[in-house]
Amino acid sequence: MANIKSARKRARQSLTRRKHNMSLRTAVRTAIKNVKKAVAAGDKAAAARVLQDSHSVIDRGASKRVLHRNAANRQKSRLAAAVKALQ
């Protein structure tokens, strides 16, 4: 347990930030799963629509540094390729 006042404050801040970051990370993972489900269903129009929504969620996660920007771009690229291959 932290004994110094500033260390106690940092511990509180880290808990708050962890909650926030976890919610962002969960949103990113859910967005990725939604696109994969739409691709598995085979509906290209729905998959393209969900892909657009997921791009913004993934970009938001990358801008908040919850997800590395290269990892975000890789995910977006793979999802787009999966949707494109639905023809």
C-alpha cells in the first residue's frame, strides 16, 4: 500500500484511468466482433455498414492510445479485406 500522499493519489488516478481504458478497449473489441459476425452472416451491405462504424471506434481507441496505431490500422485493413472478399 502506498504511504506517501502523492503515491496514494497516483494509485487512485491509475484505477480511474484503468476503468476508462478498459471500456474503450472493450468497445474496440466489440466493434471488431460485430464486423466478423456480419461477414460470417454473408450480408455485404450490413457488413460494409458495420465496418464504417467500427473504423471510427478503432480510430478512437488508437487516438486515446488504448490501442497502438499500427495495430489499429492492421485490424481495419483485415476487416476491410474480409468485407471486400464477400462477393
